Amino acid sequence: MPKILRLAAREILDSRGRPTVLAKCWLEHGSGEASVPSGASTGGAEAVELRDGDLKRYGGLGCRKAIANIEGEISHALSGLDFPTQADLDACLLTLDATPGKSRLGANAVLAVSLAFARAAAISQNLPLWKYFSGLLGVEPKALPRLTVNLFSGGKHAGQQVPLQDVLIVPLQSRTIDESLTIVYDIFQAAADLSQKRYNMRLLRADEGGLAPPFNSAEEMLQTAVDAISSAGYSPGEQIALAVDVAATHFYSDQSYTLGSEKLSSGQMITRLERWVEDYPIISLEDGLAENDWQNWPQLMARLGRRVLVVGDDLLCTQPARIHHAIETKSANALLLKVNQVGTLTEAAEAWRIARLADWSIVLSVRSGETEDTWAADLAVGWCANQFKNGSITQSERLAKLNRLLEIEQETGLLVAPWPVNTIRNSPRL
């Protein structure tokens, strides 16, 4: 049985230059470390990061309190104990924190320990990390996740120049990660050229590596993505489709959605999303409505759920209770799974099981503030995610995970999972 000998932690910087947490776990037969990400576009129901609040240091975002909790209370409570399973370790962490959102010890501290234990356990068992992760669910991966890759960004990931947070490209016909990345490279370069020609913009990138030209509207953002696909020599809607992270919570207030100079009701927002799906080759809509606009999500799902993935991110926050409610009300058909939204691997696994029992798609996602740690790529494979949302193909924190997928692809020979058939179609106006 794995016995924890000791824990250690340190503060490191994420991809935005902000502090985050790295933990290291020593077991009797191996050690492992893991670092945790942090989001910019966060849902209200997410587990709570512990920040120092000292405005003289990193504007209050320091993580020394979380580090002290790992090396102090958590290490003292766990060191010397045997934990036969990941669930046993995580249950102990939850009992120790004893708050619904992990606000006392900090979700960043709790998750760092959960992940560090997982990596140490995998090393002690001589297992690749993805294999250890698959064992937590009792599943055997049959395919690799299909990539959804940031092309253009707005909202909180860029300069708020347009409300939409991300427009992503999806290689529909690629059979391998290697082929997918080759295609994405072509389209990204075409998009960079268009940005230069149309907006006189040099290669400036948003939090997750996407391009961020000064678009005048959401429609201009979507059309430019289609133009980049065509310019690169690919067929929009046939070879390449679009996934859109609307992140509607961030432009919703007083029961209306502000798109540029327009204020739309929930019904009007759904009609606008429907029009975008008709006009552009969109096959996935993430957070098309605000996280607390629950009464209108069933209408969104009824009108578009047979044509696109209706993905819940801020709506669900990887929280089992919210996923149950969305299933009961028929509000979505896909879960954006972010482990740090809930705080431990075991709770994330519960969210995964609930979504799978409802026959939902699983989109494993990283965050805007990432590190070079690659555990998310292993998790996407081990947990049989349908898609992997990792940002763009620039910046080391994104490339580290993509390169890890290439390594797993070479080692396993697995092909990329197909996209749900009912959402693949040519847009009538393309």
C-alpha cells in the first residue's frame, strides 16, 4: 500500500506570470510532482483558490499560504499514512479541509497534492500516467482525444475587443495527432497572415496562444476564421469545423446579453447562436448562455442539441450536483471537464461518470494560466475524452501537452476519436 513519507511544495509562475502551486509527494517506492493551473474566465461554482491577499506581492495573488498548508497541516496529517487508492487519499484531503469549496486549505493546495500523489503512485507502479488515470475509472482507452485548437481569442482571454472568448478549429478528418497538428499549423499561419493584411497586426497572442486582432464584431471573428481555413487550402465544414467558446456569463447582466451595441434577451441570444450555426461551420458551442440563466438552457439545447455539442463550462464547473441538474433539465449534452474547478481527481472522476451515464461527450480542458506540466494530456487519454481543449499551438505550456500527446500516440498506436456524426455537416452558406 502506498505510504506517504513526506510532502513539499513551492510557488511557481504560470503562463501569465502569476503565482501557482507545485507539490511533490514522496512514497516508499517513488516520488512525483505536479503543478496546478489557474483560470481567468472562472465560473461562480468553482472550487476556491487560496491567495495571499498581500497587495505588495504579485498584486495579492501570491500562493504562500497554500504552500504553507501543504508543507504544514496537510503534510503533518498525511505523512506516515497508507493510502491504498487515489480515492482514499482524496477523501482524507476533503475531510481535512472540511469546506464545500476547499476555501480553508485552498483548492490549489488540495489539487496539487492529489495530482502529485497520482504521479508518484504511477511511478511507483511503473505505469505511464495515462494508464494510472485510466485505472481510476476502470476504462481502457481505445482512441486519442480529437483536438480543438484556439485560432482567435477575445473576451477575458484577450483584450475584450469582442465578447466571444475563443473561436477554435477542429480538424474533422485527421486520424492522428500528428496529422491534426500539421493542419492546424497551416491554418494558424494563414490566420496570422490575414491578421497582418486586414488589421496591420503583428503576431500578438492571447492568454492561450490564440490570435487577437481588433475584430469589430463576433461575426467578423467567425468569418475571418472561415477565411483562414479556406486560405490554408482546406474546406470549411468538411475538413475543418469551428468550436466556439461563447463564455456568455461575462457579457450578461440585468437579464440581457451585450453583444457590441446590442442588448439581447435570452431568447434573442439563442436565436443569434442558431444563426451563427446556420451561417458558419460551428459544431460546438460552449457556454452559449450565462451560468445562472438555467431556465433558458433547455431551450438552447432543444433548438441546437441535435446539430452541435452544447457544452457546459461555467454552467457546470465540473461539479456533480450541477451536472445532475443539467441532465435532469436537458440543458446540455457535453461536459467541459477541468479538474481544478472541483479540486481532486476523485471528484472529477465522479463528474466524468455522471456525464458518461447520460451519454454526454467529455471535453478535457486546460486553463488560461497553465504550466509546462503535462498531466492534462495524460488525463485526456486515460479518461477517454472525446476532445482535448488545450489552447493554441504556440507557447511552451501548450506545446508541452501537445508533444506529450505525440509521445503517447507513438507509444500506443491509437488513432484519434471521431467527432459525433450528427454534428458534422457543411454549412449551407459556405
